[in-house]
Amino acid sequence: MFRIKKLDIFIAKQFGLLFVGTFFICQFVLMMQFLWRYVDELIGKGLSLEVMAQFFWYMGLMLMPQAFPLAILLSSLIAFGNLGESSELTAIKAAGISLMQAFRSLIIISVLMAGISFYFQNVVGPRANQDFYRLLLGMKQKSPELEIPEGVFYDGIPGSNIYVQKKDLNTGMLYGIMIYRMTGSYEDQAIILADSGMMQSTAEKKHLLLTLYNGVWNENMRSQDLAGTADVPYRRETFVTKRIVLDFDNNFSMADINDIAGDARAKSLGKIMHDKDSLQEFNDSVGRSYYEDAKRFYFRANEVSASDSVKISKLVAENNTSLDSMFTKLNDGKKKSVLQTAINSAQSCATDLEMKGAYANSLHRYFRTHQIQAILKFTLALTCIIFFFIGAPLGAIIRKGGLGVPVIISVLVFIVYYILDSTGQKMARDDQWTVWYGMTISTVVLTPIACFFTYKANNDSVVFNVDMYKQVFMRILGLRTHRHIYRKEVIIEDPIYALDSYHLLQISEQIKQYSEEHKLLHLPNPIHVFFRPGDDQTIEKIVGQLEDVIDDLANTKDAQILGYLNHYPVVATHAHTRPFRRKWLNIISGLILPLGIFFYCRMCRFRLRLRKDLNRILETNQWILERVAVYAAPAPKTMEDLENMPFVAELVRDFEKKEHKD
């Protein structure tokens, strides 16, 4: 029986707090990106706070479905990254709770968020879309003078440039008006200056009525120069009140309201499915009408009698017909007339078909837009669930919380989704791809990725562990790691200083002997490196003994000895002999010349580093032997001094017996 457990409540709280914060961040980013499209409609227009609040409110409602998936992706990634980083996820698994059981509460929340996203797209979004664009049209209709900025020339009015020095937003008065009107050419122009004026829209919203006060009208009258003289007539008029009608529809017409209501983005799913049938029927009727017109005017077939058909069949059977026989019998004038008639007919047909084709494409594009919006309501809601199964498993694998790595990964995933979704929508809208293929390509690509991440996280995979890739990267480039040995809080057994001294002296003797036998400064033979097996077992044995001594001396309470231990380098035991441990990898890297050169240079670098590491070990051994002398007096200087100590000889015999058994 399903019960809500404390773990579900705990994880839900962790996710919920992060979701609220990330949602507002994502919403803010999307709104700022959307705001740039309408920044010209807002800046310098003197809009009231009420209008601005409505503008941002409708914008926020329209963008909320897009913010839900990104917020779920980021919050789930951070939530499980925090649990993994604080080892809480490890404790959950140690208690016998699988990762899918830990996901249980958030899966339910993600499904609910998908339902909320669908509700916003189906109910809230269409209404907000209509109100948003009606608000834009209302702003233009109510205050056309707001379109004209202060202090710059405005060329949005056809045939005129208008300059306004100052505007009074309360009264709608314009001050310091200068108008350049262009009629036919630059020589035929008018300059109007006025102290003040007021601008209003006409009833049909196609013109502006500009009332000017206390001004002067200067105009060249080139069009009246009928005599063609060099003198250009000039007219100057001073007025107290002047009314001018300007052509200015401001991209607004009464049809715009119908366009808003007919836009697929402003329709619910039920309305879209209802209108699709009507649109399909109308498109089919237009296609049939065009087909009948083509048959009737351009591709009509002349009626042929039965006798003419028999005669034509006989001529074709005899193979002595000539289709151009009638044309060749015409004189040159009639031939030219016939050719011109054929050309005009072909051009008329092509023009008519081009116009009808453009109209048919617009109808088909409008129909596809309805299909796109219908599918988008489902795919965008489903993305909430898919993003959860990408973010939560990645957080469990990476185990990095905060706003660092999770934000980078979320941005990368969202960029992939945005590119696929935008490309699919564009291709579907332009009829390059089918609508279903274009609208589901992002979902089809991301669903297997989500399943793969979930499978890897459920099996505790380290494929996406950043630390693992960091180690591999450091090994390939030969980057060094350092020791970090600290004093232990609880020490069960103290180090056996005398035996450790014995081993350190033995290691020093082996290193000196190795340095005399192997010339690490000499370049090795490439054939031996890539195509012949062989490991340096001497170095491997020396490093193994050294690590045993370091592990034993790490139990000391002496801070100085602990400091000396951190001076020991981490020695690579095989990198100075060959690139890889596997023979076939060495052969492949040797055959591929650029790769072989890289690994050969890398191996030479490791040989130089090994020589430096061996000298560092000798130096550190001497420091530790001098410090260990405090605990194992008298201090041994050589192997003979150490072996002459009775208790040391007994420990050495016990160690050699144990090593022989192993």
C-alpha cells in the first residue's frame, strides 16, 4: 500500500525549495530574452506603471510553460548533487533504498508539473497571448504620439520626417515641431515649423490628424514649373492653426484583431482541433477551384469528332505527321503574332499560377501552424518529465551541488534541446519536414538519453564522474599528484621505527644500484618501447617497499616525520618503459605516427621525472633516518649498524619469513 515516507518528504522539500528559486531565475532569463523583441515599444513612450505591469504579467504567463522544464532540470540536478556531495545519497543506498525509490516523490511532482504546464498552454497561455497583443495594439491606438521619440528625427511616417523637441505625456501636446515632407524628389519638398501641436488617430486608424499652432510652411513648387525655367517657384505660408492629415497606419488595422483571434497560439487544443477540419475543408475547396480553373483556361482539351480521331490515328500510324505544318504555312507577320500570343499566354499562366501557389502555400502554412501548436502542447509538457530523468540521475552521478557544475550541465542540455526544438519547428513550419517529425525530434532524441542516464545512475556507474575523467586526463598528460598525510586522531599501533629504518636503508641501496645500471638520461629504442614487452619490476618493487614504510610511519605522532612523508613523490612505475600496459595498445600507438611521437615524448619525460624522483627519495630517506634516530638510539648510519641491533635482527628475520611465505 502506498504510504508517504519521511524520506519522500525530505527529498521533496529539498527539491521544492530549489525549484522555486530556479523557476524565478529561468522565468527572468526568458522574459529578458523575450523583452528585446519589444524594447522599442516600451522605451521613451511614457507608459504608465499599470500598462507596464500588464505587459510583464501577460509576458510571464506566456513564458511559464517554457520555464517549467528548465527549472525542473536545474533544481533536480542541484538537489541530488547536494545529496551526493554530502554523502546523504550514499546513506540512502546503504539503508537498502534504491535510487528509483528515492526518485518516487519527485516523479509524482514532475508529472503534476507536466499537467500544470499543459493547463497553462491550453487555457492560460492562449488568453494571455490574446491579451498581450491586444495591449500592444491598444497602446498604439490610444496614443499614436508615443511612437514619436523626443530629440531625434522619426521616419516611421511615409513621405515625412518629424522632429519633436519635447512631449507632454499628460496632455498629449508636442512642442518644437519640425516636419520634412518629401513628395516627388529632393527638389520638391516642404519644411514645416511649429511651436506646438497635437496628434490624433482618425476613426479608421489609417491616418494621423496633426494640428499645428503658430508656425510657418515653406515649400518648393517644382511640380508647377511648367515652363522648364531654371527658377523654382517657392511658397511661404504663416499660420496660427493648421491641420495636416498624414498617412500612418502604424502597422495597425482592424484586421489585426481578427488575426490575433485566429492565431494558433491564441487557441486552446479543443479550438485548434475544431478549426483544423474547417481549415482543411477550405484548403481543399481552394485547391479544387484552382484545378477547375486550370482545366478550363490553361489546360483545356479541344473536342475532336469521331471522323477526325480516325483521321489522326491513320496519320500517326503512317508516321508522316508534322505538328508544325500549319505554323509553317503562315506568313511572317502572322507567325510573329502567333508567337507573341503564345508568349503572353505562357507568362499570364505562370503569373497566375505563381500567385495562386503563394496563396495556397500561405493557407497550408497556416494549417501547419495549427498542427504545430497542437503537438507543442503535449511535447512541452512531456519535456518536464524528460528533463527530470536527465537532471536527477546526472546529479546522483556527478555528486556536485551548488550553482557551478549543475548550471553548466543544465545550460548544455537546454541548448541541445533548444536547437533541436527550434530547428524542428522551423522545418515543420516551412514544410521541409513533416509536422510530426519536426515537432517530436527533440523528444525522440532526449528520451533515450534520459533512459541511459537513469540506468547508469541506478547501477552506480562512474561513467560521468568528473573526478574519474580528471584522473585519466592527468595520467595521459603525466600530471603529478601530491601526498596529503595528516596526523591521525586515533593510533592503534605505533610505527616500528627500527624496522622502517632498515627498509629505508635497503631502499636507498637499491636506488643507488638501479641508477648505476640504468641510464635514465639516454633515449630508449622506439622498437623496444612499442613492439617488445617488458616491465621495470625493480622500480615496482622499490616503490612497493617504500609505500609500506610510508603506511607504517603514517601512524607516528611526530609532526616532523609526517611533514617528511609528504615530500615523497608519487612514482609512476610503468610510464617510463612503455605508454600502456596492454601490448596491442602499444602497437597501435606505435603504428600511428603522430600518436606514437606524443607517447614517446611522454615516456622520455617520465624517465627524467623518475630520475628526479629517485634523487628526492634518497634525500627524504636521509631526513627520516636522522629523525627516526631520536626513537631508535643509537642512530644507525649503515646497514651493518642496523643489523647488529639485536631486536632489529629478530624483526628482520620475522619479516623475511613472512615475505617468503607470501
